[in-house]
Amino acid sequence: MTDTLSDSALDLIFREARTYNGWHDKGVSDEEIHQIYELLKMGPTSANQQPGRFVWVRSDEAKQKLADCADEGNKDKILGAPVTVIIGYDIDFHEQLPWLFPHTDAKSWFEGDEEGRKESAFRNSALQGAYLMIAARALGLDCAPMSGFDQDKTTQAFFSDQPKYRADWLCSIGHGDRTTIFERSPRPEFDTFNKVV
Amino acid sequence: MTDTLSDSALDLIFREARTYNGWHDKGVSDEEIHQIYELLKMGPTSANQQPGRFVWVRSDEAKQKLADCADEGNKDKILGAPVTVIIGYDIDFHEQLPWLFPHTDAKSWFEGDEEGRKESAFRNSALQGAYLMIAARALGLDCAPMSGFDQDKTTQAFFSDQPKYRADWLCSIGHGDRTTIFERSPRPEFDTFNKVV
């Protein structure tokens, strides 16, 4: 195993990676979707909660249903993207802990504390969404995360069979068209938002 | 720029990376801390909010102060780690948007909606914490994220000069001792928590 990533690899997943507003006409295959998940699921979550629930919206019908839940500026982005993932979470993730974290009774830590579970599911599914973006980029794909949409309407439209699931944010994935990226927004100097104590 | 990461690189940041419970006696330098931040800040956040606020706890005195805020099982982990990062966020991140997202008046989108800001800061700082872990691994370091600690006490101890900052979770960083890792917890099959529609 390599000890560090090369500069070129760091460029791919961090420094040169960008958010895209348009896509080349090339789909995202089942195999690529599975490869992304096989990587993202290896990323750490608290007590291996794995609270993220992912809906990969790829058919024309499903794209239209999701676009109907999105802010005006995001409808065309969803319709035009090869696939858009709904990153959701399960407030009752603790029901899965007996098999996800089998060496102790982790389920009992969360019983009777729905607010605490919601906070933990929200935090840890966000981590998983970040792993998803890094994984997609690592596999040669591009991303466009979005939070301008109606969470409740999307939850109802895509998770109606799972009353404790919530839709949290969206991420389109495909082969990005570099002519559609905006100028990179400024990035802070270290001292602005960090301290070493 | 490379188009995809090699298998060896994917092993480093996802497949072979593990959460460590003990560390080799080798510190984390200022340069390494800065390198991690230089990578993590390139990761996407909604409207370039960059809401994460990071305290890198490295001195003996600061480690003791943080250990005093942690659950019993995490005190020794903090005292024994080369550095532990407090991943916090700024509920008033919108005050920075005039320079972080300069091409539009994004600050106005968040004014008067503290609950909405808190949700967005929480989600996006979690993404940044995931970028932090991937960046640290990419640079040859190891991680140990933790959420067993008193958030309010830690906020008071480390962010008392910033009334709208909140401590959210912790991550130790160093050169991990492979004899201290536990057996890998089970990972779900694709169909368990995903659907393609």
C-alpha cells in the first residue's frame, strides 16, 4: 500500500475538483454506482451507525419527480444530470446496530432518545455524503452537491415507505463539462478559522 | 492530472484506513496540520460557507483541558494522541459570506433564521470534518473520530471568546499503532441502504 497520495491524486480529489453545472452526455453505470458505495461504506461513522440512506435518481421519471421538489434554480440541474443522489438518513438507525456493531449492545445507547438519534444520524450521514463525493471523484466522476430543495416533499416522494427516513441533501454525479464551472470561490488562510493550542 | 485513483490510493484513504486506539510516539507537525487544512478547505460546502472552526489540541495543558470534557473511555485516548482536533462550527458563518461568496448577497439568505443557519453549519462542518479525515489519511496520517464528550463544556472551554461557535465532534490524528485497532465492523451490501430509481 502507498504511504501518501501523489500530488496528482490530491489534485483529483481536492485541489482541482470542482462543482459542475453541466454534464457531458455520458451516463453513470450501475457498476460505477456500486463502486462508489463500496468505497463510501468503508468511511468511519460513530459506532458504525451507517445511518445514510441513498436514492440514486437516474430514470427520466424519477428525475422529474425530484425536480418537482427542487428550488427553481436546481430543477434543470437535476433533469440534466446523469444521476442525482438523495442523501438521506434513518432516525431509527439504532435498530440496525445489533448487526452493524455486534460486539456490544449499542442499540440500547440510543433507545428512547429520538432527538439524540436524529442529531447523530444527521452528522454521520453528512460524513457519508462527503465520502460519497470523494469516492466519485476518485473514480473519475464529478459532483455537484445541492441543498436548495424541499426536504419534506422529497422525503414524502422517495421515502414514503420508511417513516423514519429523512431526505437531507442532494448530489448530482456524472462527467462534468468544464465549461460550466464558475470561478473558484475564495478559500480562507489557516489562521482565519483554525487555532493550535 | 490523473483520471482516477489507483487501487493502492483507494486502500489508503478508504479500504485499509482504520480507526486507531493507540499511537506511535511521533508528533504531528505544524506543517502537517497546515497541509491538512490546505486540502480540506478545497472541499465543497454550500455557498462556500466554510462553517467549520477547528481547534488543534496538541499541548499537554490543552489535552488535559479537553480530556476533562470527554467521556471516561475517551480521556486516555485524547491524552495519548499527538493531536486531537475539535471540529466546531460558527452559527453566524453568514457574516463571512461577503468575502467567501462575493458574487452575490448570500448573507441575506441566512439573516433572521438562526435555526436554518445552525442546521446548515452543522451539515457543512460535518462535510469538512470528513474532508479533514480523508486529507490526513492522504498525507500518511491516521485518524480516530470520537463523539463521546460534553459538547457544551468543550464549547465553553475552547470557544468562550466566540459566543456563536459550537464544538461538535473530535478527531485524534497521528501515526496509528496497528496493534490497537479492533476487528473491522460489518459493512452493508449495496441493496440494504440504497436504491436506484
